[in-house]
Amino acid sequence: MAQSTALGEAHEARLPQGVIRYRVTGPEDGPVLVFVHGFLMNGDLWRKVVPRLAGTYRCVTPDWPAGAHRVPLKRPADFSLPGMAQLVADFLTALDLRGVTLIGNDSGGAVVQRTAVDHPERLARIVLTPCDAFDVFPPRPFGLVVASAHVPGMPWLSLQAMRVRAFRRLPIAYGWFAKYPIDEAATRSYIEPGLRSPGVRRDMRDLLLAFDRAWTRDTAERLHEFTGPALVVRAGDDRLFPAEDGRRLAEVLTDARLVTIPDCYTAIPEDRPGELAATIADFLAETASLRPTEGRLM
């Protein structure tokens, strides 16, 4: 049975790769927005953005297998960038969603890019907030985190350290991700699944080991293949992703708009949710006439 949360009713999609939990809110006949978070996040990243859009749009916030989900994927599992794009595509197919606006942040933005070039058939638009692209996958501070994934037991130890607020403000944690502290309830939702589940920690490790900038370089070379409207949103004070990469993304995409939101780091959904929601809403309104007929949402 579906459960109601701040982000809407909770459901499960059963895919070939495993179960993806998601929440949905907004009018049943509204244009569909699907959100993609990054590493050690879940759908709660969008908890301040979705309520500002759900009056008009059908907002779908899955918990993707990025270390803060609650149901491990089946094995074998493909955590490469193409594999994660396939997961998104299979999710959209399972729910029979069409004319989707796919919105990504952090490593989730890299997944959005790859989905747009590999599986564009159900997409109308994409929105890229600060995210991995080109030669950045992962950002420099997280190279140590990726290296540590080779050490047995390190994912569990890292999550234990994340219990300490001072550690969370370090660059290798959330310190360069969000300019302002993330509230405790959201932080718990990001950390506790991996602490409780060996399967989730295994997914977390395997995702880290699958990071490879060869995939983002290849994706960038193909981004021109996606011909739908795109919105690229930069963070004015970003410390993880170069401002130049935002400009480059807007240049290589066929039909892109570039916007900068001030006074925030990569986590614009955390730092400036109102401004981000308004920017997305403006973009959707500008491109509404290009929207194909939406599919249903089960």
C-alpha cells in the first residue's frame, strides 16, 4: 500500500535490476517531472523543490541506488554510467511515462546526460543543475572517497564518521556540496540506509568503483544528439564543478538555456530551493508548447 510523505505517496517500481522506491505528488494529468539525485543522496534532496512545483506538475522523486536507498539491487548489477541510464529508462518504461522532464544534480546530472543520449524516446526536456561532466567524474575532493572503496569495510566506517556533524562539513563529505548545513532529518535519511544494510553498502561501493570519466567524456561528445530543450543551472559559488563546464554544457546541447543562481554551492536544491523551483517553472512555461502528450503514471 502506498504511504503518504512530504514528497507524496510512496510506491515501488519492480524493474529487471530490482526495486526502485519512489514518491509522487501533483495533479494526475500534470506534465511529469522526474528527479535524479547524486551519490549518498535520495529523493529527499528535492524535498524543498517539489512542493513549489507540485501545484502544476506531476513530480516523481525516486530513491536511486546511490548509497542512500533502502532496497539493494539484484546481482549482478551494472553501476556504470550507461547502466544507470538504463535503470532510469527502465523506470520510465515501467511507469509508462512520456514527455518527461528529467532533472539531475551532482552525479545524477551525469546520469541525466547519458539517459538523454542513450534513451531519449520518453524525454521532452532535461534540466542539469551542477553536475559531473566532461573530465569531472567524480569531483576532485571525492577521488579519495572512490579510492577508499577498494578497502574492505571502508564504506561502513565512512558512514559511521558521517554521524559526526563536523565530519559532514568536510570537503570529502557534504562541506563543499551544500553551502549551508543540511537539516538533521534529511542527513539521517542519507546515512542510515547504508549503516543498516550490507546490501546498500555493497551498492554504494560498486557505484563508487564504477565512476570513470571516460563515460562523461563520451557522453559530452554525444550531447548534441539530444534535440529537446535543456536548462543548465549553475551555482554562483560552486566549489565542486567549474563554471566553465556549465557554459560548455550549454554550448554542446542543441537547444539550451544557461542560468546562474547566486549564493549557493552544488546543492542548489538545498541552498536555494525557491530560486531553483522558479527557474525550472519559467523554463517549463517557455517550452510548454513543445511538450508531447504525457503518458500515464501508475
